[in-house]
Amino acid sequence: MQILFSITLKSAWNRRLTLGLVLVSIALSVMMLVGVERIRQDAREGFSQSISGTDLVIGARTSPVQLMLYSVFRIGEATNNIEWRNFQSIAAHPAVAWAIPLSLGDSHHGFPVLGTSLAYFEHFRYGESQALSLAHGKPFVGLFEVVLGAEVAQQRKYKLGDKLILNHGSSAAAVAEHADKPFTVVGILARTGTPVDRTIHISLEAMEAIHLDWQGGAPLPGFSINPKYVHKFDLRPKHITAGLIGLKSRAAVFKIQRFVNDYKEEPLLAILPGVALDQLWQVVGIIEQTLFAVSALVVLVGLSGLVAVILAGLNERRRELAILRSVGARPHDVFFMLMLESLGLTILGALLGIALLDAITLLGAPLVQAHYGIVMHPTLLTLAELPLLCTVICIGLLVSAVPGYRAYRLSLADGLTPKT
Amino acid sequence: MNIARFSVNAGERVFIYGPSGCGKSTLLGLLSGVLTPQQGKLRLFDTDLTALSGSERDRFRVDHIGLIFQQFNLIPYLSVFDNVLLPCHFSSRRSARAKTSGRTLTNEAERLLSHLSLDSALWQRPVTTLSVGQQQRVAAARALIGQPEIIIADEPTSSLDADRQNDFLNLLLQECKAAQSTLLFVSHDHQLTPHFTREVALAAMNQAVVIREA
């Protein structure tokens, strides 16, 4: 038995170039398969961890998925705003425990700027009902004060007391700057692994103040208000983008949802975050399944390549197999050797694929989190991936019977004199 | 192929004369137990090969028979030593016999290789860098290790020039004698006949009407 292992190993090493290429193709295909699965899980986990304890999200009438995307995940833009007074009267409903206003639209180096109230720091929950906590400093009190998410502070290397200038508009290349009204960093939030990390928080009043001398998305020419005098203006917000609502009792959730949806003054939409997430998964699920099917096919292509390469090499090895038979190898030893070779390559390829994926995750995780807010966990191998990997190896076992059987037939037919 | 009767005594050195196309491969296949006769019996020592299963015949072959082919005898990716030791890995009998008189397998391989005039400098070289004559001697060492009762050589000298043919043959005969192995030597070259105790013409022995070689 041992000799078969050692011969197989030395024989494979002798053909290391071709087999190495096959190994790489299997590794890459497994990396893709497991990678797709891993991104899917991390994305789902990331999305569902982003919001917790909020009973309703309200916004202008749009699709629930879209409202969820722009209000909670800061993906895409709002189609319409809510009037501030309407938000206030909903917040004043006796069933409502707390309400967080959200005002979006500006950015800073691609990070979204969120205008909100102090209720945000008090009531917002993520993950398993965890509250936000400040790693440094305190929430904003003054007008031109800003609280940064952990990722923003880390990437832009901001610390308490630093000044920063916000850009108008949400694209990373936004050119119009609110240069006349710089902000001071007063607080930096602890890392949450949610879009909060990428958010710059200012007060609703500050949001009004920086847009006082703006109209239609551009500063009014020849008209500028010195930050010193903005206090003289009415800084109460007129519009906000969306709001998060917490209820005194969850039982009232459908009543309040109906109340918001039937609101007379303005067409509004209230959604349950869980329901909207389910809708999102339905949309994303089709893409996920397609991706999964494609990467599964890629694995099959990789394994077919393996079989093809080993079968193609078999003819040149007939002499070798005849010599082995002359020194006592039985045809089923030959079968075993060929099987061992393909199976060994499949297992090695799968492990190499996982290792590559881990390396890439380790290197790429900060980038993915910075750009998409998805936290990638560089785990060696999760339990959920084990069945996937086993399936790949089982298919490898099945297909490796093909060259094994061919070699078995050949060595039976050839005996000691290969008919080449 | 149809052979009425063919027997060899232990220790004989038999020259089987066989030009191509007279059933040489078939005879070798039968003798080494790769093929089985459609009719009749095939006995080696006290064993009826026709009564054994395929893998029993494979086992029997490595236990009792050493084979040398015309050329390309060696496995290219194994060292000289590993090539010589191959039969000992597949046969515990050969391995045990090689280790008699307190030698290790390596000792025995070294002994055979130097008896076959293979310089120790060659032992660690990849077999593909050896000359054809050197390769044939390594193959002879592999056939001889563990003292199998029968050595079957299929035109082992036909890829060598005349001088080296004689050298090789002398070494082979000498080692077969030392190991008390019976030698069956198949060749189409009559000039080699004087080295052997008996000559058999395969064409005369084979009574089958050969229409086409299998």
C-alpha cells in the first residue's frame, strides 16, 4: 500500500507542471465557489446586523426595499423628503416611544453625512440590540460639531479637535464644498461593523446652516453667510429624508404603520425593517443563486480539466504501468494509483482554494468594508462551508474513477507489452 | 498458439529462439501469468497457474519471476535504487529472500548493482541519464533481487551493440547462476545460443497455424 502512495507521489511530481496547472484551476474554482458563499453569508449577516430594535422606518412613498437601502444602508438616494412637521406629529403619537430623524445627501470623501438628533445616540440599536457607544469624545452639542464613525476616523486619520469640510452631494467626486463652514470633530464612535462606521454625524440644525446660502444644489453667487451669524437664522429643519420609529409596544406596529401610510398631509410610507429585508433577499436571492450556479459550473469545469489531463497523460504512461505490473502491481493497484492521484489533486486544490480565499479575505476585508460596509470574517473554514467542500471532494472522487477505470482496462489489456 | 508440451528443469538456461510474429509475446504472457491458456495446463513448480485468480497470478509472478524487457525497463521518475527495489515492495517473499544472510535491502541492491558493473557514482543519478546498456543492467538487478526462481528476459540485448551484448549476457548468466535462478532467454539472434544449456525454437514448438499475430 505504502509503495503505491510513494510511486503515485513521485509520478505526480514528475508531471508537476501540467498537474500544477490543473491544481491551480481547481483551487481557483473552489475559491470562487466558497467565496461566493462566504460573501453571501457575510452580506446577509451584515445587512441584518445593521438595524435592530427599530419598529418602523418611515420615508416618502417609494418601494420598501429602496427606503430601507437609502435610510439604513446608505445605498442609493432618496426620491423625496418628508416634511419636518409631519415627522414631528408622527413622533408625537402616543404609541411612539422615540423617533430618530435622518437627513442625508451630503458627503465627505465618499462617506455619507447624516443629519440627525441626539435621539440617534440614545435609541439607535444594531446587532443584538447593542447601543452605539463613543470610543472618544462626546455627541455633538454645538452647531459645527461632528461625530465620526470608526471607519471614517481610521481611514481619514481624524482625531478629536480636527477640522473637516463637507461636500455637497453624495458622490465621491462631489466638487462643491461647504468650505466656508468647517466642522470640528468632537466624538468618534466605537466600531459596529455596520454602515454607521462609515457615517459622519452632524445635527439637523447644522445641516440647515450649511445650506442657508445654497439654492438648487449650488452656493448663491455673491451671497455668503458667515458661520458667526448663522445663529440669527431659523435653523429648524424644513425637510428630512427618513425617520426611525420605536414604539412603546410592538403590538401597535401595524396600527402605526397604517397611520403613517394613510397620512393625509403627505404621501408617506412606513415599513417593518424585517419585512423589507425579506423582500430584499428575494431580489438578491435570484442573483445569489445564479452566482452560485455559475461558480458550481466552474468547479465542474475544473474537475473535467483534471480528468482530461490525466486521461491524456495515460497513454504515455502505459509503459510505466506495464513495468509496474511486471513487478507485481495488480490491475486494481493501478486503478487505486490513478484514483489516488486525481482525488489527491482535488483535495489539495480545494484546500489551496480555501487558503487563497482566506489570504484574499485577510488582505481585502478592509477594502470591502470601506467600500461596501460588509464585514468579511477571515475565518479558516466555517462549519457551513464544510458540506460544500465535501460535495466538491465527493464529485472529485466520482470523476477520478474515470481515469482509474481507464488505466485498469489498459493494464488488463496490455499486460506486459503495451500496444502503443 | 498451440504448444503440445514444453518443460524446463530448475537451474536450466534456456534459449528460446523466436523471430517476430511467432507468438513470443503470447508465450511470455502465459509464462508470466498475465495471460491464461484457453486449454491445457500451465505449471510452475507445484503451482497450477491456470487455477489461480488474476491477482493471485500477479502475486505469484512477483514472488517467483524476474522480468527483463527489450528496452525502457525503468520507471523514469524513480531513482536507480527505487527501481531495483520495486519487486521487494510488492512481494514480501522477494524482500525476505533479499534480506537473507543479514543484509538490508539496500545492501543487496548495492551488491547486485556492483556485480553488474554499475559504478556507485551512477546509483543516485536519475535513471533517464543512464545509457541503454546501464539501464538494462539496472533492469537485470531488479529482476534478480530477492532471488526469484525464474528470470524471463525478452530480447534484453537487442538494443545493445555486439560487445555490450556479450558483456551483459555474461553478467546476467553469472548472476543467475549465483542466485540459482532458471533463465528463459527469448531472442531472434542465433549467435547467442552457445551461452545456453538448451535451445528451443518457438516456431517449431508452436503448432498453431499463425494467420495473424495477436
